[in-house]
Amino acid sequence: MDWYYYIALAAIASQLLLLLQTYKNYRYALHKFKRERFWYRPRTVLIVPCKGLDSAFHQNITSFFNQDYENYLLWFVVDDEADPAYGELCELRDRLSQTSKAQDVQVLVAGKGESCSQKIHNLLHCYERIAEDIEVMAFADSDICVRSDWLSNLLHPLRTAKNGVATGYRWFVPSKNNLASLALSAMNAKVAQFLGNTRFNQAWGGSMAIRVEVFRRLGLDKIWPKALSDDLSLSTAVKKVGMKVAFVPACLVASYESTTWPRLFEFGRRQFLITRIYAPRTWWFALLSSLYSVLGIWAAAGLAIYAATIRHEHMNLFTSVPVIFFANQLGRAVIRQRMADKLLAHERQAMRAARIADILACWAWSLLLLSFVIASAIGRTIRWRSIRYKLLSPTEIIVDKNDNSG
């Protein structure tokens, strides 16, 4: 087993480097979060696609009216007036428009999508209606709650030409502390920790912004009509021309959610299946890194036990590998939770149970994450917001028109 000596040293080194990168992302997030960004004020349309009533719907939607930004339009869009969200949005518009800084508030009806996801269809419906004086399009999901300075922070990186898109990310705050909801928060946190000042960033459609000129130059008005994923297709187009996806730590946003195990597995598989089609290298990284994390603890622990039984001369090294893998996962969980604690301080109490669960069960979440990635390797059909899609390629999907209600 002398071969294992060199593998063990390499594994230990990789874990230290991974922990260092997580800490660097943490330091980047705190450094950027403390800065104030109030002077860049391009004329912006904020587009919020809605379908159904999410958890904390009124609180989420109200937060978009309360942006401390004078030069923005606020457009909500649904696919049908029969959607429960439509009446609620109209009521909120009539009640909140007078006190909002938004210069124009609309609730638009896009109709049903044919060749792309319903979300993209809704976004394009709005895009086709923007005036020539609109410089930036910002996008938000209806299941997030944002601070009043969210829009100002999100737009700030776009003042620099090298940044093709600016993005935040979600942080699931369990509205009910059942185990599945705690697992959802932990799974999402493991992804969030990879965001920083790095070329591996991916835009997240629930909190992102792009200059209209860049959107058109990249041909996204031609790409989106055949796509399912708004953010991954946008990220691919941005990186293809050498531009950056700029992560804005101040735009880490709370998403109040509770779930069940069946819904959690459906969500996890869907997220990684979309990634497999639109960003295959990212999917392979997720698969290999998850497998590596799991084997680093369990397979290495088995080898350590075997080394102890035969009294191998490097038994201490064998034992240190699973210990270091576990310590790395524990350390990264602590770091990412400290980041969320700083960036979402107003949610500190609500996140307490999720924070404890993420740290104490960090080893279990690696197993769960691996199961999601493996499940996503099978099939090409997903169900998203009550609509079934078959993903044939990044530029071709089939919409099941008989499954678009509910």
C-alpha cells in the first residue's frame, strides 16, 4: 500500500487548498459587502416573473416596491390572468405604487410559452416592450425578499465594461424547521460558498442584471426563445466572449421556503439536470467533487481501519486523511454560515436551526448532494412550476402542453 502514501499526501493538500479558497471567497464577500454603492444610476427596468403564490409572497413583492432607487420601472409578468398571483399583484400595485420610487409599475400577461420555458417566455414578453431609454434589465424571482439597497448594489458592477452580468444568489431561510427544509438550506449553502472573485461564477436568474446593449450584442434575444434556463444560457454567452459574471455579495437574498423530501429530491435533480445540459463542465465538477468528498471520508476511513489491522508503518497518515476530509467539510460549513450570518444579519434568528444543521451534519449533506447529481445523470425530463419539459439540447426543448396547469 505504499502507493497510497503519495495519494494521501495529495488528498490532504487538495483539502487544504479547498478550505483556503472557501476562506478567500468569505473574505471577498465581507470586503465587498461593506462598500456603499449609490452613484451609478442607469435607467433600469426590474422584471419579476410570477407563477402562483410563493411563501411570503406579499412580503417578497413589497420589497421590490421599496427599492431606494429613483430611476427604475417595476414590471411583474404572469402567463395568465387566471394565475392566483395576478389578482394579488394588481392589488399590491394599486396599494403601493403611490409610495414607491418606481416610476412605472405594470402587471403584464404574457400568454403561454411554446418553444422555451414559461419563465423565459415571460421575460421576453417584457423585453419586447422596453423603451429605447432603458439601459439595464434587472431580474428577480418572486420567492425572494430583498433589502432596499438591493437594486443599487446589483447594478454597480455593470459600470465596468468587462462585467457582462451582475448576480446575487439565494439563501434559503426555512419557514418551517423540518429536516427536509433544513437539508434544502444546507444544499443551497454548499453551492453559495463557491461564489466569489472567480471565473467559475454562474449567474442566478433570481437576482441578476445585464445591460440591454450587452444582452443584444450577445444575441440573447435569439438564444432565449429556444432555451429553458435563463441564467445558465446567459452565463455561457457572457463567458464565451470573455466577459465576467460578477458576484455581488450584498445581493445574497433571503428565500423563505419549506419543503418535503419528495419536493427536495425533485428540486435537486432538476437543478443538476439543467446544469448537465447547459453547463456540462460545471456538472462534471459537481459530480467529481461530490464523489471525492464522500470517498475522502468513507473510503479513506475503511483504508485507515485496514491499515490499523495490518499495523502499516504509515498508519498515522492513513488515519489523518478521513479526519482532514471531515475537518475540511466542517470548516467550510462554519465559514459559509459565518458569511450568511454577516450578509443576512437581519435573518440571524430565523436561520439558527439551519445553521446548526449545516454544521453538525456537514458529512451527511455531501452524501445527499451526490445523490442529486447521480439522479440528474438519468433522463432529460423535468417538472418546473407545474409544467413538464424535455431538454433535448441547450437550444431545443419540448414543452408538454398537456401538463401546464396547477
